[in-house]
Amino acid sequence: MRPEHESGFSIAIDDSSQIGETRRTAMAIATASGLTETEAGKLALIATEAATNISKHATRGEVILRSIVGDGVRAVDLIAIDSGPGIADVDRALGDGYSTAGTAGHGLGAMARLASDFDIFTVPGGGTVLYARIENESGTSNRRPPFDVGVVRVAKRGESECGDDWGIVMEDSRVSLAVADGLGHGEAAAKASRLAVMIAAEHPSEHPAAVVTAMHAGLRATRGAAVAVAELTLSDGAVRYAGLGNISAAITGTADARSLVSHNGIAGHEMRKGQEVRYDWPTDSLLVMHSDGVSARWDLARYPGLVSRHPSVVAGVLYRDFSRGRDDALVVVVRAAA
């Protein structure tokens, strides 16, 4: 499950000194991910511009970098998040020759051209979330994955490891997604959630209830974790879901949005029965799963146009506006590729 190896970094931007840190971190993660010197340079330019825009116009925000290595893919995703004044005219900002005063001079248009994939959501007076991916072109398959995935995974401030984890396996018309939230924080929580994902990876073809049952049995020697597994199939337009503990999940983006039901318990310590529920899943909808480090009191209808953005942008908005700020946070958003 999740065949690639993933690592991530989150850089808080509240001072111009973090711009250099963001650039250096981007270069380091690009090199470690196997990107070429040219590709690493592109990522560094995007990261520098994103951090500069936050520092100058939003005062504070965050840049999240996620390395993706494996299964024929080498890439780095960047999500830049702020709650600043937003961009009044996005089309103009993305046009040639436009740059914010005093920035590195590359502008949003250049960032979009440099990126392998790019998207942005901004609301005047309500902040901006920007997504950019740089891929290693020599290792990228011409075959597009059947699902688009967006992820924000951030450790609690002061912790070196995130106690939340996730895993995914994609097939032609099916995806199996697991999310785990280890009890507490730090290394022990990370160990439990990582093990839960590894167990799910050993059962990629089994239905969610069976996978949750296997997680429960395998986590007995750990402090335990809240877990959830979702199986999405395009052929019959369905989500099959089983959850144990306080993982939140919802099918959203359409008129019949609904929450998915998890049961009380904690994998490794208490589970009455692994129960699975089937839900209809319109192909234009989103599946959102997140840990309890993010409040479940969100409603995408509050953000006109957001449901059509890349899942990474959706994940960034939910993290920005609903992260509790005192816990590890994980948001995973999945949509069938167009």
C-alpha cells in the first residue's frame, strides 16, 4: 500500500528569514528524491516565490513539501498555504509579465509553467492555497493514474514525527485507501500508525472490514491507533468503508454529500466487530478522510469552486481552516481522474 516511499517537511513562514530555509529545504528534498539538477532548480524557484509571496502579502503561512519516490515515480509536491488577503485577479496574476512587487520576479504564471502540475484556489480577503508538483520526467509513465490524490500530513508542533499515516493502492478502476492515527504523539504514535498502514498493504485485495480486523490483530503490541479503510470502485460507483475510532470520512462535492460511519474502538485494544458499509460514489465527487487533528465541522459548500480544484488544494484548505493546531494532522482527498 502506497508503493512509493514518502517523506514530508512543513515550514512555517512568519518572517522573511524562512524564505531561504524554504529554498534550501526544497533543494535538499528534490535531490534526495532523485530529481535532476534542472528539476531541483525549478522546485527551488517555485518554493522561493511561494514563501516570498506569503511573507510579503500574507504575513504568515506555511509551505509543505512532500517527496514521492517509488513505483516508477519520482516527484515532489509543494502546497503553499496562507490566510492573507487573497488574489483579486487570478487570471492577471497568472499572465505573462506579471509579478508582485519585490518578489524574486518569477510570478504565478512562471510558477505554473515550471510545474509538472499546478493549481490554485484564492478568495479575496480569505487567503490562498497553491499546489505545484515537479516530476522527474525520465521516470514518469505516460499512463495517467486513474485517481488524483491530495495529501497534507503535518506533525504536531515540537514533534519530529507525525503520528498519523496513510497508504494507497491504485488499480485500473479501484483504489484502496487506509488512514491511521496512532494514539498520542511522537515516535510511539508514528510506529503504531506506520504498522497499521503496512498491515493494510499486505491485504490490498481484501474488503475494508477484513483489513481493519487484520490491523486490530497486528497492533496489539503497540499503543494502538484509530484506523479506517476505504475501497473505491469506478465500475460500480461505490465506496466500501470500515472505520474504528475517530477517523473522519465523507463523500462530498455533490448534492448528496454524506459522512461515512466509523465504529467505537481502537485498533490493537478494543474492537467488537469489523463492520463495513457500502455508499454510492458519484464519479464527480470527492472522498475526504482525515484524522482528529482536523475538525470535522467543514463544509466545502462554503468555498465556491473549491470542489473542482486539485485534491491537494482541497486538502490544503481543510488543513488551513480546520486544523486544531495541537495535534498531528492528516488530510487525504481522492477523486477519479478526469
